[in-house]
Amino acid sequence: MKKIYLMYPKVVGSIAPEIYGHFTEHLGSVIYDGIWVGKDSDVPNIKGFRKEIIEKLRAIKAPVVRWPGGCFSETYDWRDGIGKERPVRHNWWTRWDGRFEPNKVGTHEFIDFCEAVGAKAYFAANLTSVQPLHILNWMDYCLSARGTTTLAIEREKNGHPEPFNIPFWGVGNENWGGGGNMSPEFYGNEFRRFSEIMYNVFPNTELFACGENATDFSWTDTLMRTLVNSERHINGFAMHYYCGSAGDPLKFTDEEWYKQLSQASEIEKIIVRNWNIICGHGMQDSAKLVIDEWGCWYPDGSGPSKGRNLFEQQSTMRDAAVTALTLNIFNNHCDKIRMANVAQLVNCIHSLFLTSGKDCIVTPTYHVFDMYKEHQGAQAIETFVTDNGDFSSSVSVSASVKEGKTLVTIANLSCNQDFEISLESIGNDMPDTAEASILYSDDMHAHNTFESPDTVTVSQTTIDPKKPITLPKTAILSIRL
Ligand code: AHR
């Protein structure tokens, strides 16, 4: 029997809703035939965007969507996506998939999408191939009050009199790599140059600096050293962590199940390590973590397009387990995290949706976001599990309280053992009944397809939380107390 202690007096902090954020890049079929189908399409749409995705994102309360990249943003000219005449350009990814960028989705269209979803926008600004004035003009166009500047008037003529809701701006992306191959010192000075201009005119935006590549903590240390004595126009440190692959995305072994979870769990050490460095420089009030790309990344070809869509992959119960584990880690470290964006929303790396033409399905990952949605904006409390810490026999847990209700989310990380669990409430009464949702399949390789869209789906039940509960192998459980 595993006991899960809910430590009500021990509050970790508030879970920023944005920790449940998303990411869409002009890459493969994330945008075109992903979220965007076009206004004249037979596929039901709202202002050109796939209605089914919009409705399902509303259902999980998607709080924020990052756009337009990724690496794509480092060659993006926002002017290409404004007005009636849209140029066709090389996309950052053209070399990999031969597709050109039609710019049919630009700033106005993406904001239409966010407004339909009810999400805030997080724009990733290009720092590599433009000057700060270019980004300032984009901000002016997007954020200036109605009828003030020439660019605000141009925005109004293009159909949006009121400013767009874009509170978050990334200042570069992966500048240690595709974003200019910069050293941390060089990037730090570039960040100062750009953020000074951006902050000066739009001080109410949150500006995020580029974080390190996976475990390259020297980037974190040097960047903080470069920024600590400057004017601090930094509101977040945008780290990326992809936990790679272990075996085939669909036909993995038990060992590969554990290897993938072990790789995913590394994110906790990276969070703590980065945070310690940030605190060591006294930057904890300025540079909370923004984990704006995370997920499993397998070789291409397992998705429905069979490799035509760059980076598209299928998602099984193993990806659901990685999602549950990762979101529990984020909740348990919410005091350090400003935002997180799973990469990427549709037809891509660790996606919530797979689409093609009229077909649109959710992956097991979508269901986890649905089961966890009430953590958004809640107070995380500490939990303690009587576990031996070995993946093959452990569960991952987080719990939070909002408006007097507790949400406990539990993932059985074992692919071959069911566990008896009991909930122990410390400092609060346990009710007699609770609503529970469970994501389970007796096959850990189970996944949804266009032909069989509900192979992996959620069941609802009522439980007595004072009695032991059986948590089947690989299952993910959410309990609302
Ligand atoms: O998500 C795909 C790519 O991965 C992004 O463009 C880039 O930021 C990262 O390397």
C-alpha cells in the first residue's frame, strides 16, 4: 500500500495558469492544416482556424499560446504577415521539408485564434536578424492605444482598433544555437540592447530572456552575471528541455518505458539547478523560469502523415505518463516557474492534436491537460508518498487547493504493476465522496488514430477517498476533493 500524504499546511505557492501553456510554430503542419484551415475551407472554422481545436482548447482553459517560433522567429519579419499582399518566403525550416512560408497567418490572424480560444498571446521576437527598432515597431503596432501612433492607426485600418492582448514577449530564441550561435556574454549584451528599447516604451510587458540548452548551466551563470548589474528588464528565463526518445515511439519495451520516464524526470534537476544559479545571483524576483519548450522528441514518421509533416509524431500512454509526471513536477516547483509551453500543439513533437483535412483527434496528452486544468491558479500544497523512489514501483503526485476544493493528480509510473494507494489528509478533513477521472489502457502502447479516435480516453467515477484505491499500471488519476 502506498500512502499519499496531502500536507495542507505546507503551501508551495501559486500555480501560474500559464504553466499550462502551448506553443505553435510555423513548422511542418502546426499552422497550415493544423490550427489554420482557411476561411473558405469545408472544415468548420472560426475566422479560418479549426473550430474543433478552438473548442477543445477552451475546454481545457488553455491560458497562453507562444508564436511564431521557435527557430522560425529568428528569421521572421512581422511586416510579411500584415495587410492584403503577403510575400512567400523561405521558412527557417524550408531546408528540411521544402515548404515555403505563405504568411497567410500573421499577427492579426494569430490574435484571432487567441481571442477565439480565450488565451493570452506570447510573441517570440526576432533578435538575430533584425534591429531593436524593428521589434519596437511590432510592439507599437500591437500594443499602442487606439488612435495614437501611425502604427496603431494602421492596425485599426486592418480591422483591430483596440490593442492586442500580448503581455509576454520573448527576446530571441535558442540564441546559443539557431538564434545566432551567440556566446552567453554576447547574448546578454544583445538582450540588454533589445530589452532596454522594448521596456522603455512598453514597461507593462513581461520580457523573457533566452535560457540554456538542456544542461549547459554555464549559459545560465554567465547570462545572470551579465544582467545582474544592469537595469533589470527581464521577467523570465526561457529554458528548453526535450527529453528525447527511448526506442520506437509506438513499439517500445518495458525498459524503454522506464528510460523515457527517467529522461523526462531530469527536468526537475534542471529546474532546481537553474533556480539555484538564478538565486545565487540575486535574480529570483526577475528571472523566474519560463519552460517554453518541453516534451518527448522521437524520430519523425510515426504520425499520420508518415513523415511528410516535419517533426510530427504519435503519442501513446507513455507520452501521457511523461506529461503527467512533468506537470506534477511543475506544480511541485510552481514557486520557481512563471510559464511553461508544451512543444508543440498540433502535428508536431509532443502534441495535443493530430489533424489532416477534416480529421482531427486528440492524443492522450490532451486528456492529461484536461484532467489537470483545475491546478491553474490554485495553491500547490506539498505531498509526500511512501515510495522507494524507483521508477518501476513509484507514483508521481501533485496537489493543489482552489476555492476550497483540492485537486490531486497521480500517475502510476510502473508499466507492469498495479498499486493500492490511500490518501492521508494532514490539516484538513477528508470528504466521504470525491469525483475522479482516470486515463487508462491495458496496453501501454495504446494511442488514438483517425480510424479509432477514442482508443485512449478518460472515464469518470465517484470514489470514497477514505478507502484504498487501486491504481492500475500506467494509469493517470485525478481526484477532486
Ligand atoms: O520545437 C521545434 C524546435 O525546437 C524549435 O523551433 C526550437 O526552438 C527547438 O530547437
